[in-house]
Amino acid sequence: MTEATVHTDTAWTNATALLFDLDGVLTPTALVHEQAWQQLFDGYLAETGHAGYRGSDYFDFIDGKPRFDGVRDFLSSRGITLPEGPLDDDPAHNTVHGLGNRKNLVFNSIIESNGVEPYPGSVRFVEAALARGLKLAVVSSSRNAPAVLKAAGLDHHFPVVVDGQFAAGHGLPGKPDHATFSYAAELLGVPTQDCIVVEDAVSGVQAGSAGDFRSVIGVDRGAGRQTLLDAGATVVVNDLAELL
């Protein structure tokens, strides 16, 4: 199905379940992640004398990926290789896991200071989906997904949450692999062919496109409409309220 043949209501009807990314789809925390990554790498790059962090780096190398994959891919873009370090490495250490844990401290500090307000259009879309009897799950690379959902007052809508912590514990590869979305469908008891993936990140759209899902709704929060279509989105909107 091409985007030209998809209309707002038919983009998500006749499905049984919706599998939502969290950051940038339900909550504006993608902006917080972007800010936290920039703070992390601005400091690290200045300290080590490498080329500075660019705004495009987030979308090119980090957005939508598990945290430590984002660290590795960004460092690789600068020709930097660091030791992995233990998973719980000290955030002060310049290792892959140390930098990832440092970023998490920055993210949580911003959330604690500012709170989380979900996108109003996304809340309306979730409520409409529930009214139609659809099953809902959150599939996020973030290890903070349950806390963010609770802070946004959305946790009671999502009986299934497959986040970065869950994926690591179950040996599931992160996005752009479709494994986490497929596992969420299994937990909901719904065939993947009856599930729709809702994503704002290129890696997440690629994950939805790689799996046997009914369709992929792209939400353009900065990645770019054509970029999301090229990654495999069936339709792209600026806000999920456009689908109501």
C-alpha cells in the first residue's frame, strides 16, 4: 500500500493492536533524550579534542537505538573506539557503558526537574484506539520507559511494555531489528500481521518495515517526512490527531 492510497481513518482501522514507540510518539521526551545526548557528547568531545557534536548527529547515529548502541555508533562516526566497560560502569569513566550511564543521569535529571507532559494529540489517539477495543503496547529502546509512562500518566493504558531493560534481559536485539515489536505482539497475543507500528525514529520505522506488520505509521518529529517514507513508513503524519 502506498501513502497515496492511505487515508487518515483507514491508516489504522481493521487492526487488532497498536505498538507504540514512546519517546517522540507519546511523549516529547525524544527532545529530552536529544538534549541529554548533546550535553554528554559536547563535554566528552571537548575534553578529548575531537570534532564537535552537530545537531544532525542525533538523527544520523543515535535516535531510536538502544542507549549503548547509540554511544558506539556515534563514537564510530568520529573514528573513536572505547573499551566497553561493565554494564554498571561508573558514569565518570570514558567507556561505552560509562558514557551511556552518564547520559542516563543527565536524562533523569532533566525529567525530574521538568516532569513529562504527553502530546495531547497522542493522548486523544490512544483514547480513540481504546474505545475501538484495540490492544496497546509500548516498544521503546529506552530503559526509562516505565518511569516516563508513569510520569506522563499513561502507564495504565499499556499492559505490555517492552523497553531496553526488558530487551536486554530477554536477549532481544534492538531497533532497527523488529524483534522487540514482534515480542510485544506475542505478549499481547496478536499476530504481527494484525499489528500496526507507530514510530518517529528512522531505526524504529525500519524495524516496523522489517517485520511482518500490517503497516507502519511514521510520526515526523524532526526526522523528516520523506526520510521516514524512505525508511518504510506506510503513512507519515505530524501528529497522531491527524488520524482521527
